[in-house]
Amino acid sequence: MYVYRIMLFLVFGGYLLSPLLMSGWANPEMAWYRPFLIWAGLIALTLWLEKKRKLDERR
Amino acid sequence: MSLDLFGLMWLGTGYLSLLFLCATAVDRGWLPQRLVRHPAVHTLALGVYASAWAIHGSLEFASRYGFGYLAYYLGVAGAFLLASVLLVPIQRLTRTHQLSSLADLFAFRFRSRWVGTLMTVVSLLAVLPLLALQIQTMGEAIHRLSGSASPSLLALGFSLLIALFAMLFGARHLDQHARHDGLLVAIALESVVKLVAMLALGGIALFSVFNGPADLQSWLDGAGHVHQTRMAQLDAGQWRTLLLLFFAAAFLMPHMFHVTFAEPLDRRTLLQSSWALPLFLLLMALPIPLIIWASQRLGVDEAGTGAAYLAFQLSSAGWVQGLAFIAGLAAASGTMIIISLALSGMVLNHMVLVAHPPIAQPDLYGWLRWLRRGLIAAVIVAGWLFYRLVGVYHDLSALGLASFVGIAQCLPGMLALLYWPGANRKGMVSGLSVGVVIWLAGLWVPLLTSYQGLVLLPPGFAALAGDPAWYSVALVSLAANILTFILVSLATPTSTGERAAAEACSVDAVVRPMRLPLAAANGAEFKQRLSPALGQDVASREVDRALEALAISPLEARPYALRRLRDRIQANLSGLMGPSVAQDIVDRCLPYQHDGPVASEDIHFVENRLEAYRSRLTGLARELDSLRRYHRRTLTRLPVGLCAFGEDGELLMWNDALASLSGISGDAVLGAHRDTLPSPWGELLGEILATPQERLYKKPVRLARGEHFLTLHRAGLQGEQGEDGGHVILVEDHSDMKWLEDELIHATRLASIGQLATGVAHEIGNPVTGISSLAQNLRHDSDDPATRETAEQIQSLTDRISQIVGSLVGFAHGGRHVTGGDLARTEMKTVIDEALHLIRLARSGDAIDYVTHCGAEHAVLGDAQRLQQVMINLLSNARDASEAGARVIIEAEAQAPHLHLSITDQGSGIDPAVRDHLFEPFTTTKPAGEGTGLGLPLVYSIIAEHNGHIDIESPPAGRASGTRIHLWLPLYRDCDESPHEPDPDR
């Protein structure tokens, strides 16, 4: 259940900070794929949390 | 144009035929179940979210707002990231109550069929622009690729093919919660097709138009930079609003709700999709900017609506354009199929069946199936008409955003449904109505006309005046919706039914159903009562289906089981015709008895639920649950029988000890009324509950294992306010104690006889001595040989009388405990002779031949009387085991420092299983009522007191049958002479 709280925190934190993603489109200093890298990192984090949740529930 | 109309028709029809083939292969079992039921299939089917918007709408949006197009993907990714706290509770609700649509869920929570109807109307209005968007992309693609003048008719053709597919494979099962394997696999295939097509288009852009990522980056830093700086930017507010709209769409859009909750997706797969679906969407989103930048580099950048179809411009090669066409078709067709299925179910349950209830429909299943198919076609045709009348004049963003803002009006209701039990129907309906009116006026109606939308900006929202209409309308409508919802809910009362449903829906609540008796007494009566509403055949099938699912007998009469059966039937009917109609039928046909005792909570059901939800409990709740489980375990494993009854006489607990004693498992009787418990428990427990005393002492009860004596204790379970809360009953098995008491009484009686015998012996002794003296005198005084012989006989008989009396007195004194001081030289021959003498007094001992091989030299250190009792017990056993005329041999042999005695009979021997327990009390091989099971334990005890030991050999070595008892007693030595006086009784 504690994992759920981390997910809630992650989603709402991401929601508030997400406008920063858009600034990259016209920004020559930023690699075009950076938003996708951040997104992929989020997916990896979710996958890890999902495994943690399974362990948490098994206990 | 590289593709002609014929080629496009062939491509489109061929692709849709592939879907038919795939679904048919699954339904006919041509594909292995392992593949069909693989979790990845369901996760890919969730990719239905990526509609034509994901292909064409995203291109159009990205060409205007850059990375703003990502909101469409990130919104839904956020919703699935919260699967465990948002989607799993919704899934639990829909699964438990067989709710297959948003309208079902709202109608269930807010306890009104009209709420369901309102939700259906809102969903229909919200989804029409999205359906029109799908069809428009198909028509526009055909027009752009083939130059056809009548793309709308060709789009209609494709739409009808899609409708046919949905009718064939989506309405196969009437139960909307049944898994449509063929449909799911086909939708998963569509996801794979559109993903592969998009990745291929992205690859072409990156490696064909550009020379790889490095070239792309250098173009972006150089020539491409101008294009990017010309692009408009979404401000943070607009971006967040878009995220919110797409977040809501992830579980509110009818097609997403259908695939996520109506198809039986297991919880593990749903949680897996929390990362798998965002990964799929990431791959879908990745090619979008590549296609745009490639088309900009190629100089085919088209402004406005043309941007949506930039993928067709990547190459003049027919296969590339075909790939783009198939990507769009796969995205549009999947969405149209699932939307038509979801909406047809909603319209059927909340509009058609509400207006025309299926009372005693002759062929209910067939009627429902064809009605559903008709509605599927009607929904698709409605979408096409909307496209023809309205959609064709608007770009994809206008259509899509109108749809997403509309469906987001259900978001406050959904969140309240899960997290705010205080919300009520009036609040929800008021808030939704206000929000929908603002949305209709601001975005939906303007789609129908050429006029600007009516955007009402309340005071404080003036800053939104220059923003896009979708943004202003979304903010104002949602704010008005939420505010009205909260205020009206707080200001108006909530009905009891709504409160109960709110608790059932609330994330933190465990459903607490009440225990009310049903009017119907068993499964047969259920069928009879449902027949007027459903028809005899359907009623019978539905009841049988529920009985089978619950694995209970049609004759089951337990109130608990009948309540579960009623719930199951309601849930099944809900899957068939919606919760409103199902609840109406079940309430009418299977009513509760409200004139009985006051209902209380169904503890057994609550406990089952708590066990099921244990993994979701945390903190204090988890600690309390652990405490509950500990107390529960204590009661269950209590080594005394325990049962508990509710105040209505329903059995709530039946612990392991009682199950063992009665031979009836708890599962078989829990939830039964006390009067229906198997005999003799119904009568026995009824008696303790009816009697004013709180205890029944040693009630004789005949159970499977013979007669038992049970003591029952009863205690009331008053509630905190002193109200009746039922009873708890302890059941103690006092059979052994009762037997011991009987034996004690018997032993006491024998002891009395022993005392009496002593007195009688004393009284008889004097006259017998007198008779003996007189007979002796007569013998001396008389010379008559006949008289002398008579006198001798009299003297002999009086000696015998004295000997008998002496033996009786000796036996009566034989029960005391042996101490070291009582031990003296004891000739075993004398002991054995006296024991045999006593045994022969019993008539049954006459027929046995006792052979003694024991001499006067065989003396032991012991208590003669106690040893006599030993010999009597052992010889009695040997006699009882022997046939008439058999021989019992008693042998003695000195084996220093012991005397070895053996008693061998020719009986049937002793069962090896019993032999090891013969020295334990109450173990006997004799028929019931003949043996006490105390003889050998007593023997063992006396021998042990003499520092000897005993063993049993059965059969004796070298023999086929019989038993030999071996005794080892300490041999007498001269130094063992006791200083005490000999026993005066001897």
C-alpha cells in the first residue's frame, strides 16, 4: 500500500511539473528525444514499483 | 496518386477480412488457448485507446502545438500508473456487481435508473464527435489517396463492415461480462498493426528522409529551427487541462471502460498494464514528430487539416501510403467496434429496457441478442450521419476535444463514487447537468452550426476570454460541475439505499450486507418466483447458472446461501440487462422478509470479504485485522466445541472441535437456521437456546460414534447498547467423565459389599465354628461308621465354608495401596490356588482346565492380597478368552533375582493394534458392557509397586493362537524378612 502512495505522489508531481516537457520542442540545446527518455524512465520506475508492490502484498 | 480507388478498396477490405479471419480462428479454437488468453493480448487490446486521433489527430495537434500532442498519451499513462488506486477499485466494483458500463456503475451507486439513462445520453453525445472523427479520417484518407469524389460513401461501406464485425463477434454472449476472446484478439492484432505501421513510418522518416538521428539533430539545430520557432506553444494551464481530459478519458470513454472493466481482465494483468500500456503509447507517439519534421524537410508542410495526413506525403511509394492508410484504418476500426459495443449495451440497458421492460418475453435471450445487434449498427450509422452532417466541416482537434471535454463531465461523479460516500444523486445529477449544458453550449452545438460557441465566463474567469474555446469551456464546465455537485450534495439528504450503495462503492469500505431472511426457501422456489418476470425457461437457466457458480445444491435452504444466490442472480441479470432492470426484477420477485427480527450485519460474509481484501489493508487497519485473525483462530482452534447464533437464529460460527465431535464441517452448516441443523444438533441447540437456564448438564446424545454425554453452556452476546446480539454456546463432551463416575459408583458399591462380607464372615464364622466343633464331637463320640462319615462330611463342608468366607474377606481387603512395609514372603502357589478357588466359584469357570506348575519353593517378596488380585484378573482374562474345555497353564520358574510366572491360554489372541494399549485405562478387547478396561492397568500398577514387570506375548512363540502373560516378581530372600506382624486378616 505504501507503493500506491509513491505512485500517487509520482503522478501528481509529474502533473505539476510536466509543462517543462513542452519547452524542448523549439529548444536547440535539448535533444529532440529527451521527453521520450524521461517518459521511458517513468515507465521503468513504474515497472520497478509494480515489482515492489507484489513483494509488499506477498508479505 | 500512387494508389487507385480499387487498390484502396482491396487493401481496406482485405485488412478487415483479416480481422474476421482472426476472430473466427479464435472462436473456432484454431489458435492455442495459451496464446489467446495471454495477458499481453488484453494489454494490447487496451491499445484501442490509440484511435485515429493517435495517428492523424496527433499529427495535426503536433504540427500546431509541438510536444503538446504528448498530453493525449501521458494523460492515459498517468491513469494507468494509478491502476492500483484508481482502476483496481473500479474493476472490483464492476466485477462484484456485474456492471459493464459507466451508466451501470452510476445507476448502481446513485440508485436510480434515470441516472443510468442520463449517463447513456451524455456518453452518446460525447462519443458522437469521436466516432465522426474516426469516419472522417477514413473518408479523407480515401479522398487524398485515390482522389475519389465520394469518400463518404466509401467510408460508410467500411463502417458497415466494421458494424458487421462488431455484431458477429461482440454480441455473441449476452452476458456483457463474458470474455469475447475473438474480439479481444482481433483488437490486439489491430494494436500490433498500427504500432508496426507507425514505427515503420517513423523509421522511413528517420532513415529515408533523414540520414539517421544525427542528421535529424543537425537539421533541427539548423534549417529546421525556423519551422519549430514558428510553432505555437500551449501554456501550462492548457497543457494541464489537456492532461486532465485525457486522464479522464482513460477510464470514462465507453470503449476504454469496456475493454478495461467489462471484459474479464484479471487484476494482475490490469496492474501489469500500468507500465505496459504507457510503453505501447510511447512507441506509438515516438514517430509523430519524426513524420512532421520529415515532411517539413521535404517541403510538404500543410497547414490546417492537411497536417493530419502528412504521413501520406512521406513518400510517393504506394506501399508507404498503404502503410499509413492501414495504420489509420486499424486505429479507427478498433475504436469504432468497441465504442459501438459499449454504447449499444448502455442504450439497451438504460433506454430500451427501461422504456420496455422484458416482462415474460417468450425468447428473452434471442430478443436481447438481436436488439443488441440492431443497436450496434444504429450507433455506427449515427456516427456516420454525424460525420456527414457535422464532422466534415471541422478539423480533427475540434471534434476530438469536444468529445473529450464532454466525457470529462463524468469525472467528478466517478471520483465521488470512489472516494466520497457523502455524495448523493441530486448533487451528481445537478453538477453533471450544469457541466453538460455549458459543454453543449460551448463546444457541441457549435459543431452543428457555423456560429461561435457560447462560452459563459463567470466573474473571475475573464482571463480566459482570449484562450481557445475548448480550454475555457473545459475549465468553466468542470468548475461549475464540481461546485454544484458539492453544494447540492451537502444541502440535500441522502437516501438509505444510496448510503448503502455508497459504502459498497467506497474504496475504504468493506461491503456490509445485512442479514435478512428471504421469502423464497430454496432454489426451486427461486425459479418459481422469477418465472413471471423472465419466463419459465430463462428463470430456470439463470437460477441453475447461479447455483452452479456458487457450487450450492438446489435444495440448499441456509439463509446465508440463499442471500448469496439472490446476489448472484441479480449480478448475472445485471450483466444481461443492466443493474436497474435487474434490481427491479430481483426486488419484485425475490423480496426480503421485512417482518422478521431486526436485520444485523452478515458477519460471516464480512469476514470472507476481509480475508479477500487483506492485502489492501495497511497500518492500523492491518494491525486490527491481525488481531481479528488471532481471536478468530483462538475460537476456531479452541479444544472445546463452540458455536454462535445471531439473534435471528442463524448459525455464525462452528469451530473445529465441534466439527470433529459432530462430524459436520463448518462450511456445510454456517449460515443455516438452528431449526434446520442436522439431527440431533438442531434439537439440542434449540433446547439450550429456549431454556431459561444457561446450562444443560450431561445431556445424553446419540452420535455416529455412539452415545455421548454433552454439557452445553450458553451466554448472550449483547451489543454495546444492551441490544440482543445472539448467543454463543460451548459444547463439552463429558462422556469419559460420565463413564468414570459410573465406574466410581460401581466401585463404591463393591467396596460396600466387601465391608458387608467382612461382617457376614464374622457372623457366619461363629456358628460355622460351632457346627464344626459339634461335628468333631459327634465323630469322636459315635461309633456308628455312618454317623462318623456324616460328621466328617459336615466338618469338611464347614471347612469349605470357612475357606470361602476367608477368601471373600481377603479379596475385600485387597484394594489398598502397597507400601514397603506390607511386603512379606508370599508363596505364589497359595496365591494362585486361592485365586483359582475364587474364579471357580463363578459358574463360567467350571469348563476350563487350569494346570498349575508352581511349587511351594516359589516364594516372592510381596503383598499376598494384592498379588491375589493380580492373579484373579489375569486368570479371569484367560478364562474369558478361552473356549469351553480349553486349558490354561500357569508356570513358575526362578530366574534370580526374579520369579518368572507365565499364564498361557489357548484363546484367539490379541489384536496387535490393541496390544500396545492394553495397559492404558479403558482399553478392552471384550464386548461392550463386559469389560471395564481397568483390570490390566490395575495389574500393571500392582506389579510396578512390587518392583516387577509384566509383558504380553500374543500369540506365544511356537503357537498359532493364544496369549501368554509373563510376570517377573522379586524372589524372596531370607534377608527380606519384614519386622512387621503378619496381616491379621490372613
